[in-house]
Amino acid sequence: MEESGNHSGRAGELTRYLSKYIELSEELERALSERMFIREYPKGTILLKRGQPCNECYFILEGLVRTYYFKNDEEVTTDFHLEEQVVSPSCYGTGEPSELYLECLETTVAVVGTPDMETELYAKYPQLEKLSRVMGEKIMAGYKDRFDGFKMSSPEQRYLALVKNENALVQRVPQYQLASYLGIKPESLSRIRKRISKKG
Amino acid sequence: MEESGNHSGRAGELTRYLSKYIELSEELERALSERMFIREYPKGTILLKRGQPCNECYFILEGLVRTYYFKNDEEVTTDFHLEEQVVSPSCYGTGEPSELYLECLETTVAVVGTPDMETELYAKYPQLEKLSRVMGEKIMAGYKDRFDGFKMSSPEQRYLALVKNENALVQRVPQYQLASYLGIKPESLSRIRKRISKKG
């Protein structure tokens, strides 16, 4: 694991991203840039295992993180997280053991947050509350649309939506994981892809 | 639609609920109690239709609201909202036309929020930012667990989880809507219920 030194130039990426939501005060921007831990994780790193408490959340600057579970002995992939996305499992900061695994599918560079750091920053910079609230509302809205969309659509529709909206993901992820994410068997995904390529 | 007058005694229910998340300042508590609109909607009221912009969100004091879509000519139920839950579609406050319908399945008493009211309250009472952030994190975590659970489980497992965790919902909702919510046909839900009652 590489420490923050080599990536300090990237701190600006996070503050630029955050500035899309609200105008950051100079003070908060400086605090974030100075206090931020940026780490690089080699491909294949397991960031979190089932049974462990989750004491870190991540903002991805580069790379790809997968969320998966074991159901009996089989992996079930429930989510992928790309650049400019937040990885924050539901057990983050609660002390509860995780049900899920987090794996870096590619070399991943991320800003790392911890509950202690958050508590301190929220106390010092109340503007951060607004930022988190506004970002949270946006992320929540996207999440609702995805969950409703998942319930509304067939596997083929889900795949087509993914190709349309998140083609980078389709290109970067192994097929068997993509199938699992779509809620189908790898063979079914192959059939869907063949059917579509014939139509196309 | 009944206006707030008759329900003003219920304002305390919201502030008591909010106090579970953070300690409210007296000033904020008073502002919320005074400014809050509480309305009663008869059973069957459609709070939002497809194509309409969504300019209201709700905190349910009593009753039950269903979220559904039309897929071709068929209703698909994606969510139910009970007492102490927030109903806030992803298009709330965006000006975008809604994709979904909101229907009161029972007589529903709710605190009604609007984007203008929120903007004003956030500006006046910064503590509200923290409250919304903390509540939002909790709601988001629950939502993630539900979405992952949905992907992980069979329809029978989903039904059993619902009976265990939200039995009130199972009792209060028509079977065909419950089936749709679980992602199955009404006949499949009947079969699952028969199978379970034989086992039981």
C-alpha cells in the first residue's frame, strides 16, 4: 500500500468534484487538501472482508472496486464503484461486522475517510454538513432510481441500460461478475449478448 | 384534504422522532413545530402522478403510501412507506417530471415538506443540515441493505424476510401489490404462502 505522499497532487481532484455540489470555503478546501489520506491499492486488494468491522470509506480517484457477498459457496456481486464514486458500506462506522467483501478489480487510488476524521472535520467545518447532505441526497436519488429500475426490468433490459449508461463498466469487468450483478447466470448473459449482436 | 389545524398536536411526533438522531436546539424544535404543515389524505388519494413535477415530500405520522409505476399497462409496485418513514421520490425538487405514482393505501396523516420551506429552514437553522445528513446516512444504509438483500435472495426468502421484519406491511397491503413488490406474480406468492403454512 502506497502512502499519501506520491498522490498529494491529486487532492485537488476531490475538492474540484465536491465544488460541483456547493461552493467550498477556502478554509475547508485547504483543510481537506491538507488532511486527506490518499492511498494506492494494487489490483486484487481486499479492502474489507465478511466479519470485519468497516472503519474506512473511500472516494475513488482512479480504479474500480467491487462489492460482493458469499451465498452458500457462491459469490454474488451487488455493486461496482468507479471513479468519482463513494464506497461506504452500510456497516461503515457502526462497529458491526461486515456482511460484504470489497475488492479492488484494478489498481485503485482513493481518498480514505475514517469515522474519527469525519467527526473532527464536521465539528470544525460545519459547511461540510451541508456538502454531505446535498451529496447524500443526490446519491440517494440515483440509488432509488437504480433499485426501482432493477425491479422494473428484465435481465436483457438491465444489460442494455448498463451498456447505454455505464459502458466503461461493461468493458472493465469480467463477464461472470457482470452476470451476477445483473442477477443472472453467465450463460444467460452470453445468450443476451449474442441476441443483441445479431439484432445490431 | 384536511389542513394542519386539526393535527397541530401531532407536530411533537416529528420532533420526538428527529430527536433520536441528534439533540435538537429548542429554537429549531419550536420552528419545526410552528412551521410544519400536517395534512390528512383520504384512502386512495394519488399524491403524485407520472409526468407531474414533484414539489412535496412527506413524513408519515399515520398511514401507508405506495410507490408504483406503469410498465406497459401493468402496475409495478416498487416501495411502501409506513409510519415514521420519509417519502421523497428521486425527482423531488428537481422540476423533472415524475416517472412514478404515489398512492395513499390508507387514510394518511403526514408532515408535508416543500423545497422552498427546506431552503428557508436550512438557511435559518444550520443544525438542520447535520440532522438531515445523519438521517440520510441511516436511511441510505437501510436502502443499501435492502437492495443487496433483494439481489441476494429468492422470492421465498424475500417474503420470509418481510414477514419477519415488516409484518405490519404484510398484513396491511393487498396480496397482488405485495407480490409485485417481491418481484413475482400473485400466483407465485400464493404458492409460497401455501408452502410455508404447510411447513409451519
